[in-house]
Amino acid sequence: MATIGDVARVAGVSRSTASNVLSGKKVTSPEIQVRVLAAVEQLGYTPNAGARALATSQTMVIGLLAQFLPDEFAPAMLQYILGVSNTARELGYDILLVSEADGARALKRITDSRMVDGVVLLNVADQDDRLEVLRAASQPGALIGLPGDPRDLDVFDLDFAEAGRLMVDHLVRLGHRELLLVSQPEHVVERGGAYVWRLQDAALEEAELRGVRLRTASAAAQQPQVGRDITAILDAHPDVTGLLVHNEAAAAALPSALHVRGLSSPADLSVIGRYSDEFARTFSLPFSSIESAPDRLGQLAVRQLVRRIESRTGLPEPHGVRFISPELVDRGSTGAPRPGR
Amino acid sequence: MATIGDVARVAGVSRSTASNVLSGKKVTSPEIQVRVLAAVEQLGYTPNAGARALATSQTMVIGLLAQFLPDEFAPAMLQYILGVSNTARELGYDILLVSEADGARALKRITDSRMVDGVVLLNVADQDDRLEVLRAASQPGALIGLPGDPRDLDVFDLDFAEAGRLMVDHLVRLGHRELLLVSQPEHVVERGGAYVWRLQDAALEEAELRGVRLRTASAAAQQPQVGRDITAILDAHPDVTGLLVHNEAAAAALPSALHVRGLSSPADLSVIGRYSDEFARTFSLPFSSIESAPDRLGQLAVRQLVRRIESRTGLPEPHGVRFISPELVDRGSTGAPRPGR
DNA sequence: CTGAAAGCGCTTACAG
DNA sequence: CTGAAAGCGCTTACAG
């Protein structure tokens, strides 16, 4: 493989001059530029990433910490990964994908060894043991998901509280007074899936404020259990006219559960979920939903991360939590409650 | 950040000795080992990956070339990524995930710059422009998916021809004589999705051999079009009693399409698909299927790749194509054809 | 068994 | 505007 020394020799200049031409950081004469570029072309020269990283302390790689937990819904995660990956590439960074079970250890490994210039953490829990490692690391990080203590961290997340209020508001306006919220399985909550209770608490508060009843239930996040859960939940609440689904797997299982029960939406039941449009398309979900915008969150997180990476010496921009506002995508699954129910 | 020089100083030895203790490649005295290890501990030393890569020409990173084509089904791809990623980590490698649209250029970039020790190519097409780059690269590669010309390449794939024969055989044994194969959309075939015709050709041949009729159709790979396609296909072939589904999106859309038509499986129609068990669970697909074993393929590909990476100087093991045998997972969606049809 | 030295391929002050 | 030199943090013959 050609080195910059080869390029310099072929071009008849010194290595520093060749380097300067390629980086463009110093003014060089046009004729020398031509000679160097011709040599690069002729030799098929590409800089060695390791050597460059050693010299510049920049790897142009971003670590992406994903977690595929057995009780979470993998396809939903993919969208975040793609959002992060695409934005990173646009900004000139490659992605080191880390999906080990022990995220804290993995994070320590890739930051301590300086394999990455920064990291994006997915699926952040309320108490997340990766945060301690991140705070101790010398590279910056961006989180997708709000932890209990977001101090000194760049956090991006959907405004789940607002989403909960929005779901309730939408159904109350249509005349519903008996609502049911189906959430993630208990483990997700116990593990610190704060988004679950952020949405739920706000929804409950809004329901009380509006004088309607909102009950809650949780369903599994995997087939076939979630199908049984959904059916049981529907059976247990015959008086409910408005269903809020905060569980991707449950949303995916709902069409057939409704079918089996001979129910249709919105005629018998108004349904509103919380997932991405892409997800709705993949699973052909006919329900209106709060867009969770994984691609936008990934993009925001990476942009902020790169800004921080590239201004290491510059202004110490304050850290902060940025929520994106929920938007309701109407797919026609909500309407006035059926008089009979 | 502590360097090996710091470790050496604290331990009171030379840098080479510190390095030798850590690599274990040379015999060192126990007392010196203790001192070096203590220094490592005290300083929280982790080797700098870039420096090590420069010195050893090994990055311990594997490039994973994925493609998310708009007309392919993203969740199916995720399983391969996880299979590759998990196996790589077990063997001590990290994953550089590359999902750019221009795969050839991306491949050239990461191999030329020596960011990776080897690469795994996903979603390999019959004529794949990444192969030329791979053959020119100095790192080894492993493919998942059989290209038209697999010369000098390590290839892993499901035996799609055998899968086609198996599907036909299974239904013919049950007494079916009118079969229909639903394949991927035309673009996938045109783009060189050889697996589509490998399965189809073998299925047609087997059907002829067994004296039954097998017709073919293709459906879109995305909602909502695939739902419409499936319905139209069912309507157009009322006499069919056995359905072979070689299209993940179509399989996912089939339950509701059957429901709408008032058909059930296997009573009205015997159905057999080709997807992974994990996929079946995610989409709660009730159909028997040929297991596509993405995790096993990923594992085989990475193991072989690592073997090649780590025996660069050693024996030149011959390249080759390795098919994994299809296995039928019975989910009870096939039976004798209904007499009436 | 240990250490001094060279080298991996780049970049970057610095002198001219 | 160009080049000689030093340095980034490792590893690895080589001499002792």
C-alpha cells in the first residue's frame, strides 16, 4: 500500500508538503498541487486511518451503543440505528456498532482505547450504568432517551409527557370518557424505562383534569404472549371506547386481536398508538399514532455530538435536554365513541 | 490518558518490558509482571487502538456492509447484522457498520484506509459491484449471499434450490396438485437477487418432476402495496391449494389478507414460507416455514473471516461456497388440500 | 529475562 | 511557499 512517503517521492516534494497539499491547511503553489494530486492518483493513495488517528487524535468514528434486550422490540430499534448511521456518514463519520449486553464495559473499552471520537447511547434507562462511564470518558456523548439525572449530558428524546396529554386530549375531544392505556411490560419499567411512566403519569393527570376515566394495563413485548395479553385486556374492559397503545408489539398484535373479537376501529374502538410512521408501514398498522421520529432524534443527536467533537477547544456550549414535540399522524382510527358502549 | 510509557515508568521497567508483560508474547519474571500489572491498574491504562493498529497492522475491527434498499424489508436484515455482530465480539472484534447506498465506494474507503481487518458483505447480488473492490482489497472478506461469480471468495448462503424443492415436496406429499409461489418484487430480481430465481427454478423443476402445477407471482416488498398484491393474487388463483411464500413482507401481510377473504390455514389453504424463526415470532406468523437462519449464517461467515484474518501468513485455505441446508419448521399451516377446491 | 532502538504512517510546529 | 525534524503510542527484532 502506498504511503505519503511514496506520494512525496513520486511528486518530488517532501512528505510535509504532500501532507499540506492533501489537507489544504496550508497554502501551496498550484504546480505542486498538481504534481502531488497526480502522484496520489497514480499510486491510488489513501491515508492510513490508524496513523492519522495517532497523529491527530481524531478517528472520525462515532460509537453507537445499542441494546437488544430480549423483552424489547428489535425492529423499533433499527430505525434509530439507521438515523444515527446516515447522519454520521453525511458528516464524515463512520459508525462503530456495539451491541454487547454489558453496555458499560463496552463503552469503557471503546472510549479508553480511543477507537471513537464520541458516542451515541440508545435506549437510555432512568438509572443507566453507562452514564458513569460516559461522564468519566474524555470523549463527548449524546443520549437518545432521558435518564434520571441528565446533568452535563446532551439528551434527545420525544416529549413523552406531552405525548400522553395529546393522546388523552385527542380522544376526549371526540367524546370518549372511558380510556385505557396499554403500556410496556413491567420489566421495562423496572429496568428504568422512564418514558413509560412519563407518558403514563401525564396521561393520568390529563384525564383527571378533563374528568374522564383512564385505566392502565401492561402487555408483553413479544409474541405470542402479547397477543394473549391484548385479548385479555380487551375482554376485561368492555366499557372502554378509547385505547392508547404505548407498546409497539401490542400495536402490531392489535389488528388480529380486534379481528378475532369482531371489533373494528374506529367503529367499536378508537385507537391511538405511539410509534414511527416507518414502523406503521412495516407492520401495516392502521392506527393513528404519535410519531416517535427515530430518524429525527438520531439526526439531532449526531449533529450535536459532532458539534461538540469538533469544537473541543472552542466555546463550552451548555449541555441540555432537548425534547421533540409529539405529532399526531391521523390514520383514521379514532372517531366519536359508539353510543351503545 | 496514560500511555505505556507511564506504565513503564511507574513499574520501573522499560516500555518494551511493559509491552511484553501485557502481550504475554515473551516470558517475563513474575515479580515484573506484578509490578507492571499494578501500574496498569493504578493508572487505568488501556492501549491506544490507533497506535496499536499502526504498529501491528491489525485493527481488530470487521467492516459490515449492509444495504437498506427501499424495496427490501428492513427488519429481515437486522437479524443478519446481529448474528455477525455477536459472533465478531465473541472473537474479539468490533464492528464498523456501513450502510451507505454506494456500497462499493464505502468498501473501498474502509479497506484502503485500513480501518478494518476484514469485511462481511450482506445482501450480495448476482452482479455485485462491491466484489471487484473486495478482490482488489488486501483484506479478506466473507459474503452472505451467493454472487454469480464466487471465485476466490468465501460465500455463505442458504441452499435456496433445496429450499424450493423442499417446499414443493412437502406440499405434494400432502396431496396438493395446484401450487402457487409468491416471490419478491421484480426489482429485486432485476437487481440481481439470485436467491429468488434459485428457489423458483428448483421449485418449478421439482413440480414438473412430481407432475403438479406450480404457478408463480410476485408481490411488492412494502406495505401497503403488498397487501393489495396478496389479495389480488389470491383472487386470481381460486384453485390453488398450496401457497409458497418467498417474500417476507408478503408473509407478514398474509394473515390479514386471508382473514379478509374469510380463508383460514390450513383448512382452506396450505401455506409455507421462507423466513427465520425470529422473524416469525416478531410478526406472529402462524405459517410453517423454511428457516433462513440468519444468525447461523452470520456466525459461519465471521468465523471463517476471522480464521482467514488470523492466518494471513499461514496455509492458504481454499475459498468456497458453503450452503446451509434448509430446515422446515412446522407451525401447522399445511395439511391435506380441501376436497372442495 | 530485560532494555535501547527503530519503525509503523501520518501531522505539525518550526526554520528557512 | 517548502522541507527537516520531532512526535503521536504502540510493537518487535536485536543485543546483552
